[in-house]
Amino acid sequence: MNMLAPRIARFAVEVVFDLVCPWCWIGVRRLARAVARRHDLAVEIAYRPFLLNPDMPARGMARAEYLQRKFGGEERARRLHAAIAEVGRGEGITFRFDRITRTPSTVEAHRLVRLAAAEGRAGALVEALFAAHFSEGRDIGDRATLAAIWAETGLAGDPAIHGPAGFGTDAVHADNLRAHRLGINGVPCFVFGERHAIAGAQEPEVLDRMLDIAALETAA
């Protein structure tokens, strides 16, 4: 053992997010980029659900109806989406909002992320779900679609089976409630080392500074 080797700081970063939030995909990509270049850190990324549309019917709703309710119509939404797509291109993301025909409930998808985390594959599934929704226009509220994405990500077993206690949709709602109780009212939100939170799809340089803070506090 090399006693002079620098000590690697180990801590967790919680990503509070929703799968129908385009800024969350951008934020997750930026965090991954910031973490990847920090070889002095051992960062565990944990994904926590935040339901932007908690009252969304289980079968979701037609995209046009959703855009009317949320943005007042498709024209305003189209302008916002164009700006988001431009930012996304800088992160290697291809947003195809025009392919989305339904806005889903994300409860079941978040449940699968929780299951994947138990196998150490949450990050891969989150990326696949974002791509399915925003790039391919697939309905990630549909259980058959989710099962297909689960298999495509290389995960084994039947995701329809809830597994051990704590892996049902009740756990998703509990985590969502926890986020609100912590004062989180928008996503993405990143919590570093259980102490410092920052909201928004921050630039990697900002995330890097937050990693520094968490690393120093871990060492202390």
C-alpha cells in the first residue's frame, strides 16, 4: 500500500429528477461529465424521483392537451422546445419533441429506476428512459414499453414484479414527498454529500465546484 497516495474522497450525489423534464436529462449529462473527469473522487450517484405531474392519470394524456394546459398551446411550447433542443445539442442530446404523442405518468418508470439501482444499473436505465421519451417518442408510461426498455438496457427478469418490500410505486410517492419536505420544488436538483443542494441544469464548472466542497467536507 502506498502511504503517500492521495486519499480518494467518497460521497454520494443525489439527483432529484423527473423523466419528463428535458432539463433533467441535460443536468444528468452535465453531472456525468463533471464526475468523469474527477479521478480524485469516488462519487456514488443516486436517483430520486420528483413527480412534476403528480395528478397525471396512469395512462397519461394526449400531448396536445398537456401542452395546452401547461404552456397555453403548442406555439409557445414549440419556442421553448427549440431553445432546449439547442442546449441539448451541446450535450450530445437529440431532442425530438415532435415525436412525443403522449405525456406519460412517470411513477412506474421511476419504480423501475429504483429496481435497476438495486443492480447497480440505475444510470443506464435513466439514460435509456430519457432517450426513449425525448428522442424516440416512446410512451414510457406504458408497461409493455417499459418492459422492452428494461430488456434493451440489458437488465434481466420481469420488471412487472415489484420484488422485495420498498420497490413498489408507494416507494416512489414516498420519495417524492420527501423531496417536497426537504424544500425541493423544482428539478433537476443535485444534493452533494447530503448537505449542499443546487437546483437547475448547472454548467459542469459549477457542478465541479460543488464536488470540491463535498470532497473537502468528506475529508474533514
